[in-house]
Amino acid sequence: MTRAIVLVLDSFGIGSAPDAADFGDAGADTLGHIAEACARGNADAAGRHGPLTLPNLARLGLFHAHAESTGAWAAGVEPPAGVAGAYGYAREVSSGKDTPSGHWEIAGVPVRFAWGYFLEKEASFPPALLEALVHEAGLPGVLGDCHASGTEIIARLGEAHVASGKPIVYTSADSVFQIAAHEEAFGLERLYRVCEIARELLEPYNIGRVIARPFTGERAADFARTANRRDYSVEPPSPTVLQRLHDDGGEVIAIGKIADIYAHCGISRTVKANGHDALFDATLAALAEAGPRSLIMTNFVDFDMVHGHRRDVAGYATALEHFDARLPDLLGRLSDDDLLILTADHGCDPTWFGTDHTREHVPVLALGAGLAAGSLGGRATFADIGQSLASHFGLPPMADGESFLPTSTGTASTGGH
């Protein structure tokens, strides 16, 4: 039964990319700095303490991949004597360090064009854009108009939003336009409609995503974002491996925010879930039902949204250890010819300055489909994953990337370091 499971640990970088300095990220290392903080005792929290403990990811080759990426073993980590998986690291060739760029490149379509960005920290959006949004959506105005962390700006402006009916608009270093509104006071469907209008208005600006950020609560102290987030992405510039598999009669099951990231292109079925346990459970359920030529792809967003952007080192470490503890649930259900790939879309080093993503290598951990345990080396592009999926499903080669699956002679190709 030819199936593939791709788990994206959102933001789990494993060391600075060669061009990290161009993004202000030279020295960023999500995994390495979390491990270092744990080893120093600076990431102790309720339920966890001491060195970072990821035995199942370690057996798949995570720490070996990190050592190849950075040239040093992560602090406090005792790597296993042997590994069960094929491991490597990949660099990004896309122009950004954002979610769509990373995911599209994973699926074989790097982003070589320049996204539009709103660079000003305050008064971030063109007045004409906001005027058009207010007019077309019938709004009394907007609040925010700045770079901000979502949780911070909701706490700061949420009460004013509820009182005035003005949604909160904000951005970041990514190509994104975010709109936050109270689910009950403003209305969830109304928020979605405002985002749809914004998506159309933003077309001339080449902005990658509009994100609806609904929240609930009665006052600043208890405002909380809900699971009803929705991303409105532009479509990938060419068919991804998801689209190709779907069009060739295969099934693509998108779990979490995957469908939104790919603008629902090439998606057979969408499964929404909130929180890593629910996402993991949904992945297991999808695997139990998946037939031949099925691709299950899950994004574990809380690594990024809840811990990375909030620079929560202890929380990130705890989430990693909890994810690791769940891995045997999945590994025990795989067939020999299934292909499991664990990777990430960018970094978000919780020890770094600011709140934005970091330009890093990502792990490529693979198991099954005839792969031998050991190093896959440094992969020249995330698109090697998409090319490998195309090979696994017997699809024509993608334009980018090099497969790391065994060839007919029983060897695997490797990318350049």
C-alpha cells in the first residue's frame, strides 16, 4: 500500500541557513538554543525540567541532522549509538522565510518571486487600502495598523475593538495582512467576509496571506484566540506534488491549516483540529482510513504560533517532548512501504530577538519506502521532499529538487552540502 505521511513541525529549524545574515538571522538555531536553555536549567517549567529529552526523534536521526547542520552536537544531548531513520537537513531557496514559501517548497514549488511586504512598523498599511477595506466591508474604521504579535495586540486593543466595532489589523515581517475580531461581538462569519474582501483588495500588493484571527473573552486579561483561525492564501505559482497526486487519482488529506496554506489546491479532504494532541489524533485516524496512493499532511502549528512567536522556550521544549512521546503511536501503525517524513517550514528561534520567523535549515527525517538508516546529507532545497514524494507515488518528476528515495540500484541520491 503506497501511502505517505508528512508531518510539518511548524518553525522547528535546526541551525542558521547560509543566507541567514541577509534576514538578520545569522546564528539563529531553534533546536540548538532550546537544548542549550534546557541544559542550563533555563527551560524548567511545570511538568518538565533538565536537558531536552526527545528519544524517539533522536532515533529517527534528529540530533545527527542538527549536528550535520551546525557542526556541533546540541547541548545536554546524548545522541543514540545508532539511528533507525534516514536523516538530513535542507536549506530553503525560496525568497522568504514565511509559511507559504516553506510549505510550497516542501511540495516541490519554490517561491522565486518577491512577496510584497508592509515594512513600516507603525502606520504599516497604505491609507488607500484601509479606506477601501472600510468602505467595501461597511466598517466604522480599523484599529492597529502596525507590526505586532497577535496575542499582544489583542490584549492591547481588544476592549476598544469590542466597544467600537472596529476590527484590529496588523502585520509582521512576513507577507501577511491579519485581521483580529471578537467571535461574538463582531461575528465569526462577518470576520471571514472582511478577510475575503481584504484578499481581493490586496491582489495588487502581492501579499501572501490574509489571516482571520478570531478571539473570545470579556476583557483584556482573558481574551484568547480560538481554533477558528482561517488563512486566505494565494494559489501556488505552479502545481505542487499535492495537486499532481490529486489530479492523478490519489487522495490528499490535509490536517490542520495545510489546506489553507495551499489555497485548497490539490486537497481531497480537509480535517480541522486544534492543539497538537487533536492534530496527532486526526493524523492517526486519517492513516487508519487511508487507501493506496494517499498522502496525509499535517501542520503542528503550536510550535510556531504558541511558543516560537511568543519566545516561550520552556513551552517550546515541553511541546517537543510531548510530540516525541506521541510518535510511537504513529510509528507502530506504519506499513513497510509507507513513507514517513518529518520536517519544518522555517525556523522561529524562541531565544531570538523580536517575534518573527528565523531563516534556518530544517530537518528531513524519513522512514520506510526502502530507505536505509543513515545520513541523507545536506539537501540543496526543501523541494527534495516534494521530488521524493513524486517518486514514491510514481508521478512525473517535479521541476525542482532531487529525490532521496532509493533508486533502482538500491542507493539513495544526496543533495549538496
